[in-house]
Amino acid sequence: MRAKRSRSDLAYYGGTPGFAEDIRVGTPNVPAKERYLELVNEAIDRRWLSNLGPLVRQFEGLAAQRTLRAHNTATNNATTALQVAVKACGVTGEVIMPSFTFVATAHAMNWIGLTPVFADVDPETGTLDPRSVAKAVSPRTGGILGVHIWGNLCDTAGLDDVAREAGVPLVFDSAQSFGCRPLLPGPSGTAEVFSFHATKILNCFEGGLVATDSADVHARVRSMHNFGFDEAMNVVGPGTNAKMNESSAAMGIASIEHLDDMLKIYRAHYLRYREGLAAVPGVTLMAAPDGQTHNHQYVVVQVDPEAAGLDRDRLADMLGAENIRTKKYFSPGCHRMRPYRQDAVHTPVDLSVTEALTERVLALPTGLSVTPDDVDRISDVIAAAVRYA
């Protein structure tokens, strides 16, 4: 693709699209196809395809080395993992959470009879603001659910203080944050949940993980995710079928064996975007927070309409005309969606930061399917879109 050196070069204004085929946010990573097939063939030969097979156990062990948690339970997806986790932690009533998250976080709570209550987020990280959470606490509060958004870790210490003061469990939705850990020890909640959906940096086609340091919570998770059975196969309580199968575990093993290489590629793309967009007015790359490792799974920019001369939606349209498929993660906020539209129950506090972010953020393509040259070309299109807005 030649550089967009004039207004007429932009596909939005009739020029030739910069990419002949779509380049997307969230294209699945497949780092080791042959290794996956080898493991699946072994599972088929064993005739052990589900029910806590050896590949699931192996994957849980490998994941534990990354979560740094004592106990790790693989599940069929992160939604059921989140439901099992909050039940195992004894959460009841209302759950304080961000509206600025994928709707599955709210739906998972609503589906099991809990009431999502939305608090505001930090403008720099997009993560749950402990000060807003404290304002949302009421006698009905039964738990706090932080979301480590885009790989940015929450203010875990601040949220832990609020949770202890309220006397409720603190759980983290870490769906987007596998491979992200604090550099220094500190509070990390009663449990956290990771996603291995096909669009995540590490995928199992579909999959999830509940990680905890509590032996009691772990025992309940193991039982609940397998129909309520304990290790002796006695039904000791209610449960569901949230088990991971052997094929998903095989994909997880094949992927996690290459995780360090993938993390390097994601970081290189992030740094290249940072360089390529540094001089573009009104388009700001959201920085990775200090004090943590980061997976750079999402490259997110904020668009300031006044400085850029165009708003986020128009920039997304202009990129779409070039076959660059972006994502408005996360717009609208959950509190604007039909099941949770703003009311006194779901939204008891001001969400002005959430409202601002939902109008300004845009995720750009990255991952194994994206090349350094692609990053340069996308940055060039963004610069041209602003220049000729």
C-alpha cells in the first residue's frame, strides 16, 4: 500500500482501500497447529475426551505457572467460570462492578440471580475506581467484581480496602489479562477468572480458568464445576457442567508453550503503534500502567474530537473503508444496554468517566496475524484520516 498522501487517496473519499482483505481486531492466534493435532490425536487414542482428562490437568498445571495462584480450575468458558467463582466465594445480592466492560460480566451475574450495580472507572486505565465503588456500597452489597480491562490491572489494594470495610468478597474478571501480573506482592482478591476464548492472546477455542489461593474456595469450585461432585464422586452440593474438554485443553497447551514468543510480538506491535501515532494530534495511545507485566493484547487509542478534527466513530468508519476492522471496546457501557438501562438500582453513582471513554476509545488490530508493516500502514491511515478530516 502506498502512503495516503492526499485526501483522495483515502478510501473513505473514493480512493483504493489500503488492505485488499479485512484486517481485524481479535483474529485467533494459532501458534502451533501440529502440536495441537498431536495432542488431540493422543486424546482420541486414549478415548478420554472429557471429564477432567490428563490434558486438562496438564493445562491447569501450565496455567498455574502464569497465574501464580495456588489452585487453578479450567472451565468450558469464562462466563461459567465467573458464575462458579462468585458462587464459590459466597457472593449474594448486589455486585458492584464497572459498566465499562464486556456485557458478559454483567450478564453472568444477572443470570445467576445477582444484581449488577455499576461504579465508575479510572480515566487512565479504564479499571474500576475504588472511590466510586465506596460510594456505591449499600447494605445490599454482597460482592465487588473488578475487571482488569485490556490487560490493565485494577487498583487491587484500593478495592481490597473497600471490600474489607464492606465485609464482602472481592473477585476479579481477568478475561483480558492472562500474562499480566503485579511486579510486587499485594492483595489480589478471593478469586479471579481468565478467558481463553478464540479472540484472546491465549486461546482454547473456548475456555476459562478460576484461580484462587483459598483451598476452601478451590474445593467448592472443583465441585460446582462438575455437577456438585467431590473428589470421591459424592454429590455435596449444587453444581453445573463447566468442565473443559480435552480438545480445548490441547489447544491451550499448544498455545501456552509459545506464550512468551507471542507476548514479544504483541509488545513489539504496541511499541510500533506508539511510535507511529506519536505525532498524530488528538489520537492518544492508552499507555500500559507501571508496576505490572502487560500482555498488550489490546492496542487502544482515545480520540479527542476537538484536537483530531473528527470523532471516534468517524475514524472507525474511515478505517473500515480501508478494510481495517476496529472495535469500540467498550461502547456503549452496560448501563446503557436494555437490561440495565440507567436507574437507581443499577446506577446509583455518577459514571461520567465511563461515558467519556465509551465515546472515545477504539481498539486497533494486533496479534500474530498482523505484521510490523501492517502496523505501519494502519498508523499511516490514521494520520491521514486526521490530516484530511
